[in-house]
Amino acid sequence: MHARLALLSAVGPGLPDSEVFRLGLHHAAGGLCALGGMVHLCGPTSALCLASTVGLPPDISRSWEVIDQESQVAPARALRQGSAVWMPPPAADAPWPGTHTGLAVLPVSAGGRIMGTFTVLTGDRGEPTPKEWDFLRAVVAWTEERMVRAPKVTVPAATEPDGERPQQTVPDLRVGWWDWNLQTDELIWDAAVMEFYGTKPADYTGRIQDWMQILHPDDLAPTLTEAQRAIREHSVYEATYRVRRLDGTYGWSRARGKPTYDDHGVPLRMVGVRWESSEWPSARDALSRALRHMSDIFLTVDAEWRIIFVNLEAERTLGSSQEELFGRVLWDLPAAQRIPDLERRCRRAAAEETPASFDVGIPDTGRRYQLRLVPGPVGRAIYLTDVTEKRRMQEEREAAERAAAERAAQVAELTAALAKATTSQDVVDAVAQRVLPPFDAVGLVVQAIEGNQLLAIGVVGYADDFLDLLNSRSTAATLPGWSVIASGAPVFLSSPEEYAAYAPDHADLPGISHKQAWAFMPLTVSDHTFGVCVVSWDRPRRLNTDERSLLTTISALVAQALERARLYDAEHSRSRELQRSLLPRGLPDLPACTAAARYLPAGQGMDVGGDWYDVIPLSSGRVALVVGDVMGHGLPEAATMGRLRTAVHTLADLELPPDEIMGHLNDIVGGMGEDSYVTCLYALYDSTTQVCSIARAGHPPPALVHPDGTVHFPEPAADPPLGAAKPPFETVELTVPDGSLLVLYTDGLVESAKREVDEGMSGLARLLRTAHGQGVDADLDTLCDTLTAGLLSGEHQAADDAALLVARLHALTEDRMASWPLPYDPKAAGLARRHVREQLSVWGLDELTPTTELLASEMVGNVVRHAKGPVSLRLLHGAELICEVFDGSLTMPRIRRATDTDEGGRGLQLITALCQRWGARYTPHGKCIWTEQTLLGPDGRLAGPSDAQDLLFLSAGQFAGDLDALSFESRDQGRDQ
């Protein structure tokens, strides 16, 4: 320890305070084998401020920067007691700034007054011994003695060659204000102070520590001492010190302020100004000269707003000298009275006792000034800076920014709208809604080249007769639109006179269109100009450069969107034509049913999908109703739908039952690939029995509307979709009253993103009941429109294809049907002829008797010869005359081409020649062979046998025997002869 004291004694005088503190702490900590040490100095308020540390990391030092002198921390206790203080390490759970250590503290005095503390962090080694305390006291004594001998703060005084100090030029003067709350240590700087002190706004905490951290270590102690003196003596605070700038260098700064107190003399705040200093003249003189010659208006007033100082610029503005203005109240001056609301705003700012800034206008001059009012120790300082040009440029910049933002917003809105536009009309609507209003325009014409014509494809704000006139001149090369297309450059015509000068051959158009200004903008894509966009006004209008530039930009966007839309329109037309070719062009009007249908494509896309419907007439008053849905959209799905629709027709013509047809369709879809799925519903209605057989694969059930208006959804077994199902398919049979409605549909009609299928089916049932109650269902086309409008409106617009088929089912009445059992023997043919003759006579169809007798005889004869019983005959009188023969065999007849030597094989050829069409179908107990004859000939009268057929028949006069007694054996013998 003695060696350390000897080493300290050998240090020469003249060390600055910061170096004295550092050396003293270093040797004190080393002599006690301590962790480190720190020196605190008394601040101007009841606080100890950290001045120097040794051995402590920054995180630990920050917790000791400011200590309340009234706290129980060891340095505060030593300061109050004026003697040494030992504080052992705290308990493990006690809050302690820094680290777990003991503290040995001694007060530091100067000039007979305690000015701070000297602290050593001893760690966990315990209280210093008496010898160690003596060593610490000796180090503190050395510190006190060297602080007295430390050099005072001075500023180097530069001199000119003539020996005089240079004057600081006014433009270099930077004056700022500060406000220090002595109760809370909050510190407020203005922008000038913060800039000079090199403090970034993000790093500024608003505490006195911000100022202490940038002070030069050698200047901290005297500066704090001066502040403490000013507070104690109620005097003005003046100090010169060095502060660290952003680049790490130090610059000289002068500060001047005055503390304020409450009624009890307790210091509250210290408010003052700061300015940069590079010389050491009298502060008052230097500041006065700088302010006197500064370019801004500057004046100071006392608490009663009496003028105590004005600079030259203020004298010029106020129209009087400083001597004339001195002592006058500011508000009494004519120049101040001309500024509106100046007194009220200044008094309100002064009442808050904080610096304030606002703009004022000088009448009659048009000049604008920024007024800064800064409270000072003895009054208030007022700065007025001419900001006329600055504000004008700022307003112009803000106006330009607003205009640019508005243009960008307009372009963005238009771009978004054009991105959603799919058709040419969508593009025109988007331009009309988002371009015309901002420009106060009233008319829009979009023209495109079609062949050698320039035709309007979208118009807003023009009468139809004008458009007819414009299109009638579509090939005129002198039309302004053709000229713009040829040049590829926009043309802006601000009046009818300019229009007439530009296009003299069409000078009549402005008067007819009632427009007086135009902007013709070419529509160009990939260097190809295909049209022109014309925006027009109903009054003369000259566009400025920005407006023309914006319209030109917009025209480029419109051109891109219109080109896409035209491609879409073409693709849309092709897809619609394809869709029409794949769906039925018309539904047959059948005795068994009348039908109407609708196909609604999805809201977006190519309008090609996989939904389909069909009505297929079958034999004997039967009809097949089909609806299906190929999952997905696009050409592949549409092609799949076409294949399946053809397959359904083919299978239906084979007169297969619904479950077998669904099985064959399932095989077809399964062979298309794993990704192919189809839902389908097949309904077979027999008008003779009024039974409807339904099979479905993954499809919603149909709606059956009874004649009384009740709605029922029959629930056939829910088989999986085609392609995933495994036969057999379940079939449900319904007895349908005459006049009932059968409604078939795809899921796109009843299901949407916001509606489940069950909810959609309930809505369908409700609409059907309402339509029946209002009589709307009498017209099936009107009913289809009502259903689609009710189910696909608003938020439920079609997101998927939708197909709807509505059929009214009719029964064949019993008086139009006749059937008889026949014996299984050769005499059955004669008996069949007798039944035919008698029944046709009852129906008044005698002209068809010979043909029908021969047809029945031929079919019964073939059954007796080639099939098995039981045998029966049935006649149906509908739109056609149908003759059916039933037997118990599953062998189907087929036409053979008999040679000249064959004895048989000509029966079916004879049937083909005698009837309009014929066929065979399976029944639950065998098969049925049927023929169909038209009831009316081309002349509208009942059809009879043709001349060729007359040769096949014998008249009653030519045959004297019993015709019905002839069997098919006798017939064959006659053929042999």
C-alpha cells in the first residue's frame, strides 16, 4: 500500500479531473484487491452523478449513473454523514444495483464543502481493516489535493495576424434552447441543441444523463459545480464546456440559464439557451453582436412584453430603431397589430412556459414567417424566419405528391378493375366508371378495327343515332380515329374549332354528338395498333401535361385489357358454340311428357362444362329423362360429357332398364382414368303404367311435384359417382299421377360456397310450391326462369355449371289402350287379326286395319314359330298407333337378308316396309316386339296403305273364305305357290 501511495505522490501536477479520478480508483481497488471503484459528484439537485469508474462493465455502471442523495445507498449515506460508510453485501434476494458486493465509501471534499463520494467495490472479502481504511483515506486526500490543482476549463483563443480575435460570422451561429426539470431530472432539448450535441432522436431518453454522457470528462465536475452554485445562490447559470459530436470529436459550447423556484424557495426548473462557441469573448457581447446582425428577425421582451432588444432585421421590419423601440409593448406596434391573432397565440404559448413555433402571415406583403417563442431567464426571445419560399415549395411538393398519389391510386384502381374484366364490355364499363369521373368527362367511345372498318365496340354517353352515323363512316380514312391509328400518337382537341381544323370532312360530328373536347388515344399492343379510345367532354377543355400523360398511361392499360378481352370474347363464342353443339338443340314434344330445360355456365371461365340433360323418346309411350355432371370445367370435361351423352342415347335405344344403363356408363367412365368422376340420374317413365323408374349415381334426387302442389324428393339408394361405383345400381319405382312435374337438376343449382345442398333443395321445394300456387308452373319455360333466378341470384351466383330439366308427365288413358292374351298355337294369328280389326273400328282407324292386321299376324306368327308363351297383344292409340306382341322368350329378332331360294327370312323385312319403325325390348318375363305407325299422312288425313302395300292385300271380294281362319301355316303354303 505504501508503494502505491508513493507512486501517486510522484505524479506531477496539472492532471485533469478525469485522470485524477481514474488513477485514484485504480490504486485504491488494487491496494484492497477489490473488484473496482467509482467516483460520484454532487449534481445541482439532490442527486449524485457518476463521474468516473474503474473495473466495472457498462451494464453495471449504468445502474449507478444517478443516485438520490436521500436514498439508503452507501454513497448517499456517506455524503449525508460526511464520514466513511461500510455496507456489507446484501442478502441474495435483496435488490441491488450492479453486483453482489460490499461497498466501502468515503466522502470527497473541495473548498471546505463535500462535493462527492469515493467508492470501492470490495466483493465478498468483508469490511476493510483499519489499515486499509487509512489507505483509502490517503488516496481520497490525494484526489482532493489534485482536484484543486487541476487546470481550469479554457477555450483556445485563435488570433488573426493583426492580433485581434476573429469574429464569428452570423450564418455559423447556432442557438438552441433547453429546459431542465430539477425535480425529476427530465431534460428537453430543441432540434438545434440535439443536432449540435450529436444525439440521435432514437437514443434520446429525455434525462439529464443524456447531457452528462456527452460532456468531456474533464468538464463534468466544474460544470456541475457551476450549476449547483447558480441554484444555491439564485443567480444566472453560465458555463463553457466541451461536448462530444457524432464523429467523436469535441466542440466548445456555451450555456446560459436561470433557475426558477416555488413559493418556498424550492428549485423547480432551469431554462436557458445554448450556442456554439469557438472563442472566449464576453458571452453577452458575442451573443449580442451575432444576434444583432443575423439575417432573421430577432427581438427579446420582458415579462410584460416590453421590448428590450431588437436586431437590425427587426428594426427594418418594424420601421424603427432599437432606441425608439426599447421599452415599448410589442402589441402596441402597428406592424404587430397587422398580423392577425398574433397577441393571443404568443400569450398562449408563453403561458405554457415551453418553446413554441407557428407560422404567421404579414398582410399586404404576402410573406410568411415562422415565429419561434423561447422563454428565457429574464423574458422571452422571439425569432421570425422568412419561410415564404420554403412553404411555397413545400406546398407545391405536397400538391405534387398528392396529385401523384391520386394518379397512382386511379391507375391502381383501374388496373384492378381491368384485371377482373373478362369481356370487351367489362373493359368499357371499367374505363367509364374509373376514368370519366376524375377527368369530369361525359363520353367514351372505344373503336376497334374489324376488317377494313373501324367499329364502336363500347360506348358511354352517346345517342344511338350518333353511333349509327359514326359506324356508317367506319371506312372513311379521314375520320380522326383512323388518323390516330395511322400515326400511333394521341391527339387532344380542346374545342369544336380544333376538331373541325383537324378533321374538316367530319366537322358536323361535334354538333351531332353534343361534345366540345376530345382525347383520341391509340390502343397499341406489341407495336400493333388495333383501335382507338376516345374520351370526350361537353365543354371546351384543354388538358395539362400531367393529365395528358395520365390518359396516355391509362390507354396503354386499356389496350392490354381489351386485347385480352377480345381473345376471351372469341374463345367465349367458340366455347358457347361447342356447348350448344353438345347439348340438345331442342327438346322433343312427346305425348308422354312436355319438357323445358336450362343450362347455366359457371360465373367465370370458358363457359364450357360437363353438365348435361336429355329427353330420349322410347317405344310404347315411354320416355327417358337424363341429367348428369362431369366433375370439372373445360374442354376435356365437355368432351367427356359429349361421349357420355352419346353413350346414354345408344344404351337407351337398346331399351335397357335404368340399372343396366348405369352399369354400362360406370364401365365407360372407369375406362377413362382414375381422375374421371361423373354423377348421373336416369329416369324412365312409362305413360301406360304411370310408373317412373329412377337410378342415380352420386347425383341429387329429383323433385316430384304432384298436381296438388306438394313437393316430394324420392330418395333412391345413394350409389357413388360413376367411375367409383360398383354395380349393381339400385332402382326405385314411383307411381306418378297424371300432370305431375319431375324436376331434375345438377348440384350447381342448389349448392354454393355459402349454401349447403340440403338448404338449396329446401329452397327449390319452396320455389316450386310458390310457382304452383301462383300458376307459374303452367308454362315450363317461365318456371325454369323462376327457379334459376331464385336459386342463382346474389351471393349464390353460379360458381359451378348448373343444368335444370323440368318435365310434365302425361298418362295414356285406359280408353286408348287395349290388350288381349293369345293362345300359343297356330290359330293365334287369326285371333290377333280379329282383335285388331275390331279395336281399330272402335277408334275410327279403319284405314289402318289392313296394315295393322298384317303386322300383328306376322309378329304373332314369328312368336309361335320361334319363341314360347305366354303370348299377348296390345294396341296403344297415342300420337302414333303402336302394336305390341309379348312372349316369354329372351331371343331377340334380327333382320336377315334372304336369298332367292330361301323359304323364310322375309318377315322382318315385310314389317320394316309396312311401319314407320319397329323394335324389340326385354320385359321382366320375356320380350316385346313393337311396331309404330303414323296416324296422319302428309296431307293431314288418316294414313292408309300405300300403292305398294295394296298389292300385299286381298279385298273381301277376292277371297270367299274366313280370313281369320287362316293360320301362319296356310300363309306359308300360299307363299310357296
